[in-house]
Amino acid sequence: MSQLDDKINQHFAGLVVRKDLVKMVKGNAIVPTYVLEYLLGQYCATNDETTIQAGIDTVREILRKHYVHRNEAGLVRSTIKEKGRHKVIDRISVALNDKSDAYEAEFANLGIKKVIIDSATVKAHPKLLVGGVWCIAELEYLFTEDKNATPWVLSSIKPIQLSHFDFHGYVEARKQFTTDEWIDLLIQSVGFNPQMFGKRNKLSQLVRLIPFCERNFNLIELGPKGTGKSHIYSEFSPHGILISGGEVTVPKLFVHNGTGKLGLVGYWDVVAFDEFAGKQKRVDKALVDIMKNYMANKSFSRGVETLGAEASMVFVGNTDHTVPYMLKHSDLFDPLPEKFHDSAFLDRIHSYIPGWEVDVIRGEMFSSGYGFVVDYLAEILRSLRSHDFSDRYKAHFRLSDDISTRDRDGINKTFSGLMKILYPQGDASVEEIEELLRVAIEGRKRVKDQLLRIDATYPAVRFAYFDPQGAERLVTTLEEQEYPGAYHRKLADDGAAEPAPDLTVPSGGAAAISQARTQESANPDQTPEPTLKEQHRVFQENQRGVTFDQLFGPYLVGAKRIIVTDPYLRTFYQQRNLMELLETISRFARPEDEVAVHVVTVEDEFNGERQTENFQKMSDACASIGIQFSWAFDTTGTKHDRDITTDHGWKVVLSRGLDVFQRCELNDAFSFANRMQQHRQCKEFNVTFVKLQCQAPANPSSPAF
């Protein structure tokens, strides 16, 4: 176990489970994660391996004996008849039969209906009436000759939910973790390996949890397929329900006028719409109108009565086009059905998660560490719905007066939700509060900026805040930084996009090489001098379009000797980054020139032989293309510099060394992110270009120099 796993088990003993156990016990059971973790929490909430193995066997036996597979429903019904009584795990829903004045239960997998259930049980568990609940139920079989009577008798029912929890103990235990440790614990609780995600992506995952702890929070996430957008809403909590966007009606969602039966928003904390996107989907205009009113006022009118509810609304769907395509031709709400592509409806959304920043889920992304039993965390989040943390930033920061009331509501609710999730104890530093405030502002800004493109009557807004010293700090979205030429255009009256500059990769790269070589061919006696300047560049996490060619290439043109200093060139992917830098050096060097490249790094304590072997392979490969490659290990243990220095007077200072890209699947030969740097997401990093007063000295330890 990791040090974090030890700490988790120490402070949350009995409330956490090893996340890889779910896959081990699930088999072919089509059952939500919270159901399996409820069982694992009863028998495997420990770090003792012997107890875990015994618990796994017990849970498997429970599933084997009591979980109802649809294709084995007949066998289970026979078992109940022969034994007279049997427990089953199934999804149970209840409806009122007004002709017999009785409640009747239906078992989804078992395939039996009209099972009588008493009123007291229905009152204790009202969600049985809407959408159904996973339960452990005991059924009896008592045959009778009365044709109107059912032989099935429900003896007992126990919804699979945590019965109690200690909120004060949860808050006290939170104080024992640093912010980074707590974030990693939450990410592991969702089921992912935190080592595979950057800070920005972790926070995006946690924004998905806000609807569970914030009342009437309206969230949207649009992005490519396979990024896990709907996973949390279908698997994470017994208090949320995921429905197909095309299956919902006004009576199902709000209230049935004829029967007076309350809909989903009256019983669930979170109502999530899956597959919400799709331009050709038919949508009831009345549904859109009543949703507008509910999302804005937390109430809805049907008939003569106005009703209120607290359910948060979540909309998830797939995009058909890339972000630059949508920005050039329409907007980031482009995939939505026409009736939902309405400025009044979209203005009710508090935050927009950029799903295109979330990587497609791969096997190595899942966690084998410890996390909360999800049902426990779901109950904690539900209890936090009654708290309000929206004012926690106001002692330190002030939103710009340019931000409207509706924009402030979106920012405040997102900020409040993140504070509840990360700092339930209410204790956060000014820097930590500012980080969450920026996330909240960006989520609402993404909504409002697209509204400005859709509806010209909306006034432009400057999304900024003021720090304690009164200095203004502007917030931008990542796509705004990546595609500034297309981002701020408004749509024309006919819905078409106004002309804009082409969305091309910044200067440098292949285009710069081609231009430089064309000039050189026309003037063979003159070497084109690239336009270089001292500068400091900052790159955001998840930013795309960055390449070594574009970043370093122009500053390497004409260099004969280059020293690369980076202590972290140990693992395969780090050494591959170095190889890609060598490729850039090769592309920007003239065919007749030879370049000496010397690398200074730190020897890997555990895999030094493999590290040396890879460097030797690089040296052998470089020899045939005119690059003299050499390396040396820093033995002083004090080398922390990360830079590239050339003999013609430039030093490039790297905050993260060459490790600027987030990990991708290195063995996938058909992945563009694997083959082309501009399609990879970046880590957060910065680069400083400094003009030296004299040329870089030759390194005496390098034979190439």
C-alpha cells in the first residue's frame, strides 16, 4: 500500500474499500457500483489481506445466491416456490393500483409484478415510487386459488443505502489530510488513479460531484465519447438517477396533472440527462419551458398549484466536432437539440465542464488504492446540501461589478460546492480559496461567452475579481487562450459564423522550417535569422497545440553545441521526451552541419542500467544523422536546474524540464496523441528565454565538446 492508503485506513477505518475489488466481484452482474461497494463495505472495509479475501468470497457467494440475472429469473422464481422463502437483490419499483387501493411492487430482473407492499414501507422509502431502488428483499410464495391474488408476498425489504454516519468524525478526519492528499482520496473514491490526472482534470472530476452536495445546481458537460461523463450519475450514488434525454416527459419529470403524482425532481437529489445532445432529437417545447422556470426559480407550476423542489439538473452529451470547429462554425452548445439551443434555457446553467479536456478512459486509469465506500461519501455529500459556503471567498476577494446577478449565482454555487467537497471543515488558505474561485468563474464564463455568440442582446461581461490589494485578476477559459481568433466572434443573424482567421498552429514547427529552407534555397550564401526575443511564456494544464518544434525550434537554429540539463530523464516516457527534442534539433539543423548535444541528468537509483542502455541507443541513432550525442550523470545530488543552453547565446529555462506533456498511451500506434505532440494535453508549465552575454562554454566532461 502507498503512504496515502495507510493514512486513509488509519483515519477512516471501516469506511473505505480497495477500489479494484469491485471489478473482482462484479463478474457479469449488471449492478451499480454503489450496490457492490455497499456489500464490500460490510465485509472488506479493511487493509488486512486475509480479511479482504474472506470478504470477497462472502460477497461473491451473496451475489451468486441472491443477485437476480435476467436470464436466470425463472430459476430464481422456482427456488422461491420450492423453498417457500428466499432473499433477492434486485431493482424494485412501486406503483399504486387505484382499483384495488393497494401498492404493488415490480422486480426488474426477477420479472414479477403486482407484489403487494404495505403503505408504511412505501412511506419510509418514497423513491420506490419514482424510478425504483436497489434493495435486498425477502420474497415468499403462497399459492392461492383466488385468480385476483398474487402468490408472491414481500416479507421484508432493505434499500441498499447506508443507515447512519458520523459527519463530525468525517470533518475531524479531513483535518489530518493535506489538500493534495484529500483530492487524491476523493479521486480514488470515484475509482480513478490520481497519478494519471493533472490538478485541473482532478478538479473537473470533482465538479461532477457538486450536484450531489449543492441544491438546485445546474451543470452541463459536453465532450467526446468514452470520457466517463455519465458514470458518476449512474454508479456513484443512490440519491441520483440517470435517464435518457429522449425518454423524459413533463409528467415524469415534474408532476402528472391527472393523478397529482410528483415526478423525479421531487424525490431525487440529482436528475441527470444522458445522451442529451443530438440535433435531430424531438423535444417537447412545454418541457423546455417548465425546465426554464424550475432551473431559475426552483419551482414549477402545473395546473393551479406551484410546487418547489431541490433536485439538481445535470446534462451530459457527446460532441460531434472538435472545439476549433465548433468555435469557427457555431458555438460550444452546438450539439444540443434545437429547442434546448435556446439562450434563455442555457443562461440557467451554472457551470460548463469542458469534456474535451477529459481523456478517454483507459484501463490504467482505474485505481487499485483505497477510497471511500461510495455510499458513505454519497451520504456525506447529501448532508452537505443544507450548508452554504458561497460567501467563504468574500473576506479575501471581490467579484467585478461587471458580473451580473445570474452570473454571480452560478459562480457562487460552483464555489460553494467545491468548498464543501474539499474543505468541509471550512478552513482553507487564501491561495486555495482563489484556486476554487477561478474554477467557478471559468465554468460560468464558458456558458456566458457562448450566449454572447448565440444572442447579440446579451451585454459583454468582463469576468474578473479583485484580490485583497485591490488588483484586478482576469479569468479566461483554456479554449479562449488556444483559439483567440475564433473564440470572441458573434454569430451572424442567419446563424452562420462571421469570417475569422484560420485556426493554425502558432509560428514555428513545420511551416517555419519550410519557410526557412525556401529562403535558404533562394539565398544559399545567407542563413535566415529567425526573429527571437527574450520572453516568459506560461502554459495551462490541458492546453493543446504545443510542440517542441514551435517552442524550442527557432532558438536552436544555427547552434553547434547544445547542453540539456534535466534531472528527470529516468523513466521511458521521460527519455522519449528527450528523443523528441533530438528530433526537433535534427529538423532545424542544416543538412551539412553537425550538432553536439550533451545531456546532464541524474542516474536512476533503481533502473540505472536500463537508463544508460537507452541513452546509448540514442547515441547510436544520432551518429547516423550528424548529431554527436553524449551524456553525464550528476553525482553531487544538488543538480536541480532544468534548461537548454546553446553556444550561440540562448538559454531556455524550463520549469518542468522536458516533462511538459500529460501521459498518453505510448503503445498505441494508432493514437494521434502518441504520434503528434500538438494533439497531446500539457501539464501546467512555463518557459523563459534568456539571451546570454557570451556563448555557452563547452562542457569538459563531454567528448563531443
